[in-house]
Amino acid sequence: MRTLQSCTTYFVSVDHYPHDRAFHMTLHDRNKPARHRAIFLSDIHLGTRGCQAELLLDFLRRNESEHLYLVGDIVDGWRLKRWWYWPQAHNDVVQKIMRKARKGTNVVYIPGNHDEAARQYCQLTFGDVRVEDEVIHETPDGKKLLVIHGDQFDGIVRYARWLAILGDWAYAAALRLNTTFNWGRRKLGLPYWSLSAYLKHRVKNAVQFINDYENAVASEARQRGVDGVVCGHIHHAEMRMIDGVLYCNDGDWVESCTALVEDFDGRLRIIHWADEVARRTSRLPLSHVQLAAE
């Protein structure tokens, strides 16, 4: 399977930084931003009502990294073409990312299908943010991870764009229902919970699509000769080995509110931020993380 490439792969190699990975922190430490070697975010969909911008802002304020990868669909150009929606919180997200870049974070923006207009600017830098079609991220122990949005492996997006747009409309309707549902939960004092994600993961065809997509992406990484792949696109955070290739999907910020982070010893884990916020507000230990096999 061939990957659509409009730009040259960019190689990222960084030094190994010492880091204390202790999870038990004092109250003073918990007020400090957590430090990571790399953070991977995708499918934020700024410009839509489904975007969980406030939760993302909370995450960005509480997490710092040497490298920040924006793995596609950061801004939803499809939706903004039909109607304009851009509240202050969405502007704050952009400003926060730009501020991180100015302060020295290596920010790489890899456009997806919803912000595909930005692909024409690959290999250019805007406000200290580098735009690339794909990158190779190198871990401290020398393993290489292909970082790509992943819409290249979605047959509907590639060969039936009208069906993809129709599906996007139906998905937006589900997210509106999800927004109303969570408004009611907040009134009852309950934390955020994604109704749309719950329904999606219980539809047989959706589960099969996710499995096929994961295998296709892992197969491409294997053909490229890399050790793993980081992608987004399908709004399903996951981390597992597929035939010797580490498959990582960093999820999204409209349903699951997840991020993939690499700690300074090279270990990867998925953070479920809505769960973290719920535990923080209920004063429960911060222990829900998914660790990748070394």
C-alpha cells in the first residue's frame, strides 16, 4: 500500500534527557506542569461545536514537552466552509500552542484531511511551527516511529469523498447529541462521558473498520522499515503491537479527549484527560494510564 506523499519525510533526533517518572507527587508538584519528552495530539477539530477546547486548554496548561506533534485535523476546514464557528476557547488553544513554540517547544504540524488546505505549505515554518506531511520521531533508544495523520489509509476519504462528507454530517449530528447529553450530566454533577464513542465502539461495522485501518497503517510502517507508527484520524486511542510493529493512535478531542505522550525514558502512554480531570476534581489518585510494552 502506498502512502500519498506531497512532502519529504522529516527526521527528528533528540538527546536523552534524565527524568523522574514517579507517579506519587506532592500537592506542590501537582501544581507544576508535567514534563514529557514528546506529546502527540490529533483530531482537535477547532471550528466545531464538538471540540472539547476547555479540556484541551487544561491539558496544555498542565503538560509541557520538548516536542509537540499536531497529527492532523487540528482545524476543521470542512465544517468552517459551511458555517463559521470560532469561540474564544478555540482561539485560546491556538495561542497556547503558538506560545509553546515561541518558548522553545519543537512544534510540528502534520495536516489531515479536514485541514488538508495546509498541506500546500509543507516544509515551511509559520510562527515557529513547522508544517510537514509526515515525520519520523526517534526514541531515546534509537527506535523510529512514523508520525502521520492516517487518512491515506481510509478508502472512503480517498475514493468516495462525497460519502466522507455525508458521514461527516452524520457524525456532527451525533456530536451535537453528545453535547446535549453531557450538558445534562454537568447539571447533575457528573463528569464528561462520550455517548458517541460508546455507540461507535458497539457497532459491528465500525469495529471492523477500526481493525482494518489499524492493520493497514501498521503494514505501511512495516514496509517503511520503521519500528512503529503514530497516527490519528479514526478518533480511537489505541496502543498495541501488530505483527512486530508498535501501533499508536493518539485519539481525539471531540470524543475521548486523549493524548499520546513519550516520557524521558522513551516509554509511551495514552492519557485519558477527561478521566484525569474527573479524578482530580474528586481527589482520587492519578493512576489511569496505559503503558506501552518496552
